[in-house]
Amino acid sequence: EWKTPCPVEEARMPVYVDDARNPYGRMLMCHMVADGVEDLLGMADRIGLARRHFQPGSFPHFDLSRGYRQRALLAGAIAVDRHGLVAVMRGYRARLISDPAEAERLSGLILTPHG
């Protein structure tokens, strides 16, 4: 369910959406990533995106349609290009090495089905 966002200044969180336009059926998809898995899941909840679409495999992310991308931006996500996306991914991988609690949270999500 889509929740009306609060003003962007209040809602800003370390969640990022890229400007990719990857075809998937009739849709164009982009990626949503974050500095932490809880922020990523929190944004998905906020914009009404089901957690079953969470993709923890190669890198924790959600694929977003253009409509969900707009919702995320309105809810405070930060738009980045592909270079920005790679920078976030590198930062998160470094965090997984230095932050055992974050690595454990992610591991728990990989091992536990999410709905």
C-alpha cells in the first residue's frame, strides 16, 4: 500500500535509485539500493513494494518500475547515475566487512523467506 510521503527534507534516507532503463516485459526497470538493508526494506514498505521482490543475491536491491522509482524519489530516495550506484555498492560491501551486525541482518534475510 502506498503511503503519502512526508516532505522530502524530512524523509531523506540513505536509499538510492539509479537511472537505468532495463527492459522487463513491457516495463523499464531500474534499481533501488541503500547504505543498509533496514533502510532498503523500510523504503520498500513505505512505497508499497512487496518484500518478496527483494533480491539479496548478488547485491541487496530491488528492481523498480518507473512508477515505483517515482514513488521512491517522492519518499526521499536519492537519484544517482550508474557511477553513483557502483559507489553505493562498494560502500555497502565495505560495511559488510566492518559491521558484523549488518552482515548478520543480511544473512538472516537471505536464509529467511520474505513476503
